[in-house]
Amino acid sequence: MSETRSSQSWRAHLPAGTGQDQPDLLAAGSLPAAWRRLAQAAPGRPALWAAEPGWRSRGELDEASARVAGRLRRAGLAAGDRVLVSAATSMDLVVAYLGALRMGLVVVPVNTAYREREVAHIVGDARPRAAVVDDPERGSWARRAAGGDLLVTGPEVALPDGDPPPLDGAGPGDPALLCYTSGTTGAPKGAVLAHGNLLASAEALRLAWRWEQGDRLVLALPLFHIHGLGVGLHGTLLAGASAVLLPRFEVGAVLDAARDHQATLFFGVPTMYARLAASPRAAELGRLRLCVSGSAPLPPTVFERLAERAGQRVLERYGMTETIMNVSNPYDGQRRPGTVGLPLPGVELRLAGGDQGEVLLRGPNVFSGYWGNPAATAEAFDPDGWFRTGDLGSFDDHGYLRIEGRSKELIITGGYNVHPREVEELLGEHPGVAEAAVVGTPSEEWGEQVTAFVVPADPGAPPGREELLAFAAERLAAFKRPRVVHYVEALPRNALGKVMKHELRA
């Protein structure tokens, strides 16, 4: 067995002089319980801002989320029921989410860009009792997939009031989130994240990034993604800090918010940082205490550009849906571009091949398994309980982890996961396509871009590229659609007939 790299490395994330004992990441019991205590201690302290309605305090969030819980209870929902949540970032969305989590519902976040076939798969698998959506069409898709038996409401949850059930009583092992992620078969699987997973990860980040009550985050990440939800929102509320919610990422809006609200933090994906680095206002990032990048590798060129133009050495970290946050460059120590750093407190990490190989993880942040899929769960863990991430890594001379690629063929574009098989199967439905192979190719803006290699059904009359892209646009979320299409006579295959995708990337 290879060496476990977490026995001492977590100490690099704690301030000098901190005690020698591993911190208890689950001491608060759960995120809802911790949030309630903070609200009781200082109900008037500002917590979240959005364009509508402006600032809301801890106490106001506590009261509003309890009111939502009462409405959902009166509508017939109870702890353990699933509720699909798919809406753009807003104060109403956050309140609805907090209310659901506080009463023990299992929230199923769904990307707002998903089309009907994608929504239908999740509804059919998760079997939610209710859906909170900001688009009537998406609500219709969900209700149709549920056979008509589904409560659909908007983010404001405009339902009759009722008495809330007992709140904030979920234990560390109780399910909190059901997050769908691409698997090796291409069909998204539901990763069950318990309340303890959410708390452990948020507490590790609070310690590692010196997150304090005086911090203010500009949060432009979508809240259907674990980066925005499990890192940005959860971390802010656990630290007793505050955040400025933006409905989408725009360079000017982010920099304006950082200035106008005297922000100290910004979290983003590499695509965001590439655009910030290219802005004539890039130097304004220098006013922030900390910038963090994740969800995909940050190109070292972008890191150096921001260091030069803003004096901002972006802290890169490594996480995934099934484990939330695993590894981070240190706050006080050296931040090494091209690496994701050292294991966070509570995280055990080793590489299957010693100093190089598949990244294996254990810890209180790691999920328990895939919803209703014991075979996939068994495949995801080795006999000793280590989670097989599918990511290939190596350690540099300083013990920092470098992600080298993926043993699975997952594409990460703009921070979102795309499984090639899903796109390949969709392209194969077009009458002009005999077969297709999809790979990720390098992109400084997106990290990777979805690139399709297509064998036409009629080599003499291949479908137009725009026609093929339009076909995909009608059926797939925007981030899954191919950005580049190449027509080829045949796909390269080995002796067993398997497509050799590494030759396509070359």
C-alpha cells in the first residue's frame, strides 16, 4: 500500500501556534445547527446580499427559512423526502434551500441549463416529492417525468403558511444532498452527501482559509453546483461571514461588487479567472484577501498573469461532487501553480501507485455511496474503504499534489463535468452521423472544450457543422455541447476495437 499523505500535512493549513491535535470537524453537529446558534448569538449581523431585497441578517434568514419549512410541511413533505431545486441564484432560492435543509429534506440540485431528457433522468432516479424551479417549462418537464404527481413551486415557495416541523435536528449521518454527477456509463449517478460530509468540508475550509466573521465573499458561482453551494454558501454561513450573491458571472459586476461592498474573498473557476486576467481592471483583484480557484485546473499562465497584474496569487484547490473539498494550497505557505496543494484537515489521501497513480481518498467529507446504485457504490470504493476518484495524480518534490488527468474520460469545461458518452450517444441520434467520439481538448478559457470527431453516415454529404451543433443545442445543456466538430473517415481503434481517444486528442 502506498503512503498516506495526510498524517501530518494538514498542519500546513492551520495558523502557527495551533494545538497539535487534529481538529474535530463535526463538533458543531450539523450546518443547520451551527447556523441557528450563530443567528441566536447575533441576529442583526448581515449575512447575505442580493439585488432584491438587499441585505438580510442572520436572524432574518433564520425566520424566513423556518417559514418556508412550515409551508413545505403543510404541503405534505417530511424529513427524508427529496426536493428538486433548480433556479438561478437569488435570495429566495437560498431561503428555500435553507428551509429544506433545516427540516431534513434531501435537496437535489439540478443545473438550470439542463434540457428535458436530462431533467427526466434525475426525476426518474431521485423520485422527488417536490420541485423548486424558476422556469415553468422546467417545472413541466419535472412533473411530466414524475407522472404528474409532483408539487412544483417557485423559489419564493408561495404556498399556504403552516407550523414548521422540528428544525435543525439532522445528525451527521442523515442525507442532506443528492448531487448528480457523470459516471463511467455516461448516465448521471446521484451522490448521497450527508450532513456530516457538508459540515466537515466547510469546517476544514474555515480553518484552512482563515475564514472569519469579518470576511465578505463575492459569490457569482451557481448554487446548483457543489462549488457555489458546498464551498461558497456553506462556508460563508458556517464562518458567520457574509456574501454578496450575483445571479451570474460578469467581470464588471464582480469587480463592482468587490469595490462597493468592500469584499475580501472571491471564488471562481479558471474560465472566470482567465476573463478577469484579461480585463483592464484586473489590478482591482489586489484589494481582496484571498482568491480561490477550483472545479478544473488553473493554467499556470493565468496564475502568473494575475500575480503580475493584481499581485494576487490565486489559491488553487481540489474537490469533487462526491467528496466536496479534499486538497488545497496553503494560505500561509507557498502556493505552487500547477498543483492543488496538500490534504485538508480530516482528509486522508494516497496514490494507488505510490508517488503517482489514481487519487484515493478517505475522511468525513467523503460520501457514502450512489443513490439506489449498490453496484456503482461498490465499484467506487476499494476493499479498505478508500474512494477511487478516477483522477490521476503525482506528488512534486514538496509533497504537493498535481492532477495529471483522469482515468475516467470525464471532461471538465468551465468547471462543469461532461461525460463523453452522453454527448456521443446524442450525436449518434442524428441521421447524418454514423458514429462519434468526444474528447476534451485544451482551452485556456474553458480549461477543456468539448470536441467531437464524427464519422458521417454519407461521407460524400456530411451534415453541416452548424446543423449538428444546433441539433445538440436543442437536446443538451450549453456546457455539454461540442464547441468543435471534426469530420473523419474512421475513428482510430486498437486490436480489440476500442476507440483510441488519445490519438484524437493529439
